[in-house]
Amino acid sequence: MVKWLSRKLAQQVSTIVLMVGMLASPTLARDPFRTSNPRAISDRTEAAFRAIFEKGNYTEATRILNQGDPNEPLSFALKGLLAYNNYQGETDQGRKQALLSEFRGYATQTRTVAQQLAKSDPLRGNLYQAAGIILEAGYTAATEGTVRGIPQILGSLQEAFRYLDAAEKIDPKDPELNLIKGLIDLTLSTTLNLPLSSPTDAIARLQNTAQPRYVADRGLAIGYRDLKQFDRALQAVDNALRAAPDNPELSYLKAQILVRSQRHGESIPLFQKALTKRDQLPPVTVRQIERELRNAQQRAAQR
């Protein structure tokens, strides 16, 4: 149960770290979320963002983030995501604990910098404070266990929602806000079965105002998959793949949807395609794809 909850919280972590609100020089500004009134984000941080979520290349993201921008909350959040993934895939207990401590440090830094950011940009500052809180909830899940940890985790999620609600009051149509909140709501309502959000509202956010589309469509595909609406899930993941065809995690996601649709034979080439880029994925993800591929091959052989 603890490992399961940690994995699901890791999904929320990977959702939250999509938040952008940079303190970088406007001359280097690029905003993948907004076409009007863009916020500033440094070339380096944007490259790390795209390496993870557009390319599915965690190796490249790690290299970029080793030269990360110390005043950008997103940089710390992305480093937290990488540390958490490495923690999940590590077998040496000493190294595992070191990675967990590293993850906690990045969670704290994300929240601390967000508090400063809120003074100049309340919307993004509130978003990043929510990010830091959810990162810290992931640390709690990994260290406290189910009985002791869940009350604190639920309290953290409620606190995070207060910051998200504060951001929404500032600009309810902000595409970054609707992407993040939509993904969180969908995860809580479909995967964790927590009564903190509505899948219908989350889907509407992702369909109508969230950007970039390849991330929103990926979120929709996961949500529809978990709601067992497989035709819609396939349509959403195909939309994401058209925009980000080189992301092995999208091929893996489509394979999962096909498996749940009992189309095991069709899923096998997609699992195999994802594994052609194993060197750029976290080890824990590679092992999971390999395991699901073997299961699909066994099921297909039985038909």
C-alpha cells in the first residue's frame, strides 16, 4: 500500500512540476503555456521541461539541470522529480536514503522560492507553493508509512488546494493553472478515489484551456484510461503522439490503454518501441515496461 501510494503521489509530483513562473531575464523568455502575456522562463529551464515532458528524455534533463537556474522554483521541482524517480529505481539502501533526502531538499527549496515569488507574482507563487507541498507529501508517503502518513498526506493535499484556489481567484482562465489543476483533480478523483475533486470538471479544464496540448492530452488519456473510456483514451493519446512523437512514455501509455482494451497483440510493438529509448528513461520505468510487455506477450499467446 505504501509503495502504491508513493507511485501515485509521484504521478502528482510529475504533474505539479509542469508549473512555470520564472525569475529569468525577459530577453531569454519563452513560455510554453501562454500565447499572450507570457511569463519569463530561461532557455535552460525550458529545455529541461521539454526534455522530460515532450521528449521523455530524463538523461538529457539531468544534464541540463546540473546547470540549473538557482532562482527558478521550477528548476528545483524538476530536480525533485528526477531524484524521486531515481529513489524509486535504486536498490542500494544507502543510496536510496541519500536520494530521498535529496528529494526532500528540493521539495523545501521549491516551496521556499515560491514564497518569495508570490510577492511579485501571486498566481505563480501560489502554484509553486502547492507544488512544494505535494512534493513534501511524496516524501511523507515514502517515509511515514500508511497508518502514520495518510492523515498528514491528506492534510497536505488540502493545503495545496488552498493555494491552487488562491491562484484561480487571480485568473481562472490561465492555461498553466488549468493544466496543473486539471491533472491533479483527475489523478485524485480517478486514481486515488479521493473526494477532493471532480473528474468531469478536470476533463473540462484540460479540454478547454490547458496548454501545452501534448501534456493536456496525455493527462486526458490517463484519465479516460482510468475511467475505462478506452476509445476516448486512445484518441487523446494519439493527439499527444502527433505533437510529441518521440516521447517513449506516450508509446508506453498507448500500449497500456490497448492492454486494458484487451488488445494485447496490438500493444506489443508499442511496448517494444518505448524500450528502444530505454537509455533515456528512469530505470524503474524501464523495468515496469519490460514487465508489462512480458504480460502482454503471454496474454497474446493464449489467444
